[in-house]
Amino acid sequence: MNKRLSALYEKIPPGVGVIDVGTDHGYLPAALAADGYAGRILASDIRPEPLHAARKTAERAGVTERIEFLLCDGLALCPPDAVDTIAIAGMGGDTIVKILDEAEFCMDSRYLLILQPMTKPEVLRYWLAYNEFEILSESLVQDAGNLYQILTARFGGNTKLCDAELFVGKASLTEDPDLYRLALEQLEKRLSKALVGMQGREEDSPRLRLYREIEKQGKEIGKSL
């Protein structure tokens, strides 16, 4: 597995079971099975091709009989009592939100969510906070020149985030201060580029004011580190 998936793997605790949603090549469930994870292991994907690839990965690892493969959209075929850990990685934050929003059984404190948005982390964090999920931890992983965010969450909490923290997470929950600074730098560059593009076209618009406020918050967070 690459560093991104390895970091995700390290977050999975022993338990009743785990499902890897959007499993793609199935590296995560195969590694769990090979390393002796005792609970049920489920792997789902919306397309048959990735699920076929996941089966091949399991076959090569000699763990096919340990993994339950589900051809479905998100968590649609996941038995709620089969798992207590839900891993969703490698897709946009808006797609992760859609999957969770359509699986109401996730709104229960017995489920640990391990989430890795490739894009739109602000959409995911907003949804979690709005729907009373507590964000328990934040991790940043640098892999092949890219910076990935991994967060764990559980229903039944009160996570308060400023606008800038929707994009980069709370500094107090982040495990690597240096990578967190890098995330802030990337956010600042993204905002600066957007603000330059808006000059002369959206002067004093609500979006322009919001971007400036996020930029200000990001700088204040950086100074506090």
C-alpha cells in the first residue's frame, strides 16, 4: 500500500467489522485480512471492474474467503450490524457526504468513521459539524508530492469550526504541526489566486468578503502555531 492507504490502515481499531467503501483495488481489506483482523471485512464499490480487481488482490494475498465483496453504491448493501468502522477514501468530500447522507444508520455513536477526501474537505467537515458528528482526530499525509487529509469522526458531538478550519481542520486535532503549516500555505495560495481572479469583477461581493475572511483566519491560525 502507498503512504496514504497505510495511514488509513493505522486508524482502524479492532472491532466487530470494517467496510472499505469505494475499495478500488481492495488493498486495504486485503491487508487487514492478511494481518489477522478478527472482525468481518467488507469491501464495496459501485462498479464491477474495481470490485473484480479487489477480488484479484484478495486472491493473490490468499484471503478471498475473509472478505465480503459488495457491488453497490456506497453503504447501500452494508448490514448495519456487520461493522463498527466505516472507511471511505479516495473520493471527493461531496461524494463522501452523499454516501453518509444516504446511510442513516451511520448516525449512531457505535460507528467510527475514517474519511479521506481527495477534494472539497470543507464540504465534508461542514456536513459532519452540521449533523452533530464529533471530529476526533485529523492527520495529514504527504505522498508522491500530494498532501492528503484523513479525519476520524463519530456521531454525537459538537465540533465547532471557523471557515478556515473547514478547509484544513483544527490545529489542536492535527498530529503533525509541520504538515498542518503546509496545508495552511496551500490554502493561502489557493485563496490568493482566487482573489486575484476576482479583482474588478466581484468587488465587495459576498464571496469576495468570505474569501478575505478565510484568508485572515488562516493567517491567524498560522501565527498561533
